[in-house]
Amino acid sequence: MNNQKQQKPTLTGQRFKTRKRDEKERFDPTQFQESIVQGLNQTGTDLEAVAKFLDASGAKLDYRRYAETLFDILVAGGMLAPGGTLSDDMTRTEYCLFTASEDLETMQAYAQLLLFLKGFTESERNKLAMLTGILLANGNISASILNSLFNENLVKEGVSAAFAVKLFKSWINEKDINSVSASLRKVGMDNRLMELFPANKRSCEHFSKYFTDAGLKELSDFARNQQSIGARKELQKELQEQMSRGETLKDIIAYVREEMKKTSISEQTMIGIVWTSVMSSVEWNKKEELVTEQAIKLLKQYSPLLKAFTSQGLSELTLLLKIQEYCYDNIHFMKAFQKIVVLLYKAVVLSEEVILKWYTESHVAKGKSVFLEQMKKFVEWLKNAEEESESEEEEGD
């Protein structure tokens, strides 16, 4: 028997594959640059096409890992060497900020493209947001660049809201909320701030808590106010349409009450909306007396609607002041103020207490002397009627 230990066979010419989890991917910004630059040069200068290329490439290339390189390419055309110069030995792209046309529209387009990218780390996005806020505060760029924050993917992932917090903090720190609100109104974005959140979180309560907790109560209050203004405008539009369709007063009143519950609009605010909606039906292409006559007819028709939302003395006074301002602002109605007030008094919309309060102390300056003179005889009649009523009650006692 051969006691010699047999030699084990060996495999030659084959290599075992290393498991993927054991491999460490090599950091190669040069190769990353080559891929991006080649794609940009093939895409051309169409912004939409470039955005699609970058979006599609994000699935294959690690934007987060190469965020700094990507930023260099989009701003300067290629990776920056030490000292801030472009490396001569690498392919560059002409599609970058430094080679673009020197005009505001082009700069806004580049800003939108940069804000669209999700490749930056949270810290890098925060820095970009703060810088953007400073540039906005100083008027270097237009608030229209914020449109890119409403990108569906950015909103869904929470990037938009987080970016907005840093941006608005920086902006308000440089200026104030009045500057911010004016800029947002100018580009029609004052009513869009809720869109920074996904649809299921798009409420005043969530918005208010999110930005208040972030130290931006001023912005929260502004957005809430804008939301309320928008809701009031929509409500008034719908109310006018219901009137034009000839819907019943019962249905209109039910609709308005439901909207008051939904939007938390006070009765004082609502009576102003109802008044404006009724008077919006007045046709102005007639003679003064015919316009007045038509308005009186409308107010008779809709007096139950006005009555439904003047259950409080403050609401009555609000309506009376609205009437005063309306008659002053519309010259056709300067002589009709007393007629309107008496009509609504007879329809039990305005009480004598509120009319007397308005006459003695609560009127506004607009047309004061004209309207007080118109109301003088009626007020005297109210006072006499009140005195007679009191004396009758005393006699009865």
C-alpha cells in the first residue's frame, strides 16, 4: 500500500468572481465627466433635451457621489483644477453657464435646470438654497426661478419644502416678508406655496405647522392669508354664477353656509362677498336712474340672502359700511344710498340700532357729508319712532 500522500488537483486558467458586496467601487470623477460631457455635447443647447438627458443619466450615474464634478461641468464646462482653472487635458462642453448668453432669461433657465437636479447632497442643496435666497433678496434673479421647485418628483420626495425653508429664511434675513410677498405676487406665485407639499399634505394646517416650526411664521401667516383670499375669490365667482343661473335662494344660502364651514370664513367677511356678488349683476350700460332702479330691484330679490348672513350686529354694520363705500366709489349710486338703506331696513336686513350707530359714530370718511345729509330725515324718524315705542311701553307698564 502506497503511504505517500496524494497531491490534490489544482485549477488553472480560471478566476473566481469576487462578490459584488466585497467590491468597493472606485471613485472616478474623470470617467464621470467624460460620460456627462459626451452626452451634453450630443444633446445640443435645447434646455428641455438637456434636462431629459440629465434625468435619464441619473439612473446610471451616481449624481450624489459626483455632485461637485457635475456642478463644475454645468457651471464652467468641465472639472476645475486646483486654483479654479479648467483642466486642459479633458473634454469640455460648450453647454455651461460660462458660455451662455448674458441675459436674464437665459440665466433664469440655467437656474431652473440646476434646481431641477436631485443629485446634490442635503448640505449642498442647503447652500444653494441660501445663496438663491440672497440673490433673490438683492434682485439679482427673478422669483420665477422658483417654478422649478414645483417639479412633481422634488415635491414628492420632500426636497422642495426643505429647499424652500432655507431659501426663504435667507431671503427674509436679507430683506423682510413684505419684499418676499411683493416678489411672489409679481410672478404670480403668491397662491402656489401650498404646492411645495404632496397633495395629501396640501392643507393650511400642515403648511402652517411646517413653516412655523422651521422659524418662518411670517411666511406661514402670509400663505394662510393668500389661501383665504383665493378661497374668497372662488366662492364669490361661484356665487355669481349661481345667481346668473337663477338658482333658488334656498339652494344659494345652503351653499354659502356650507362654504363658511369649510373655509372658516366669518359672517362679517361673508356678507361683504354676498353684497359684491349681488351688485356684480348690475348692468352699467344704462342711464343713471335705470341703473339705480335695476340695483334696487336686485336688492329686493336678494334681501333674504343678505338677511341670512347678518344675524349679528357687527355683520349688519359691515354691510352698511360696504354700501357706503360702494355708493361713494360708483357715482351712479351717490344719490341712492338712502334708498338702499331704507329698503334693507324694511326687509329686516338692517336694524334701527345699527343704522343709528352708523349715523352717530361708525361711518367712514368716504362721502360722509353727502350720505349723512341723505339719512338725516330717516334717522330723525327712527329716533321719534323709538321714543314713541318707549313711551308706549311705559304707559303699558
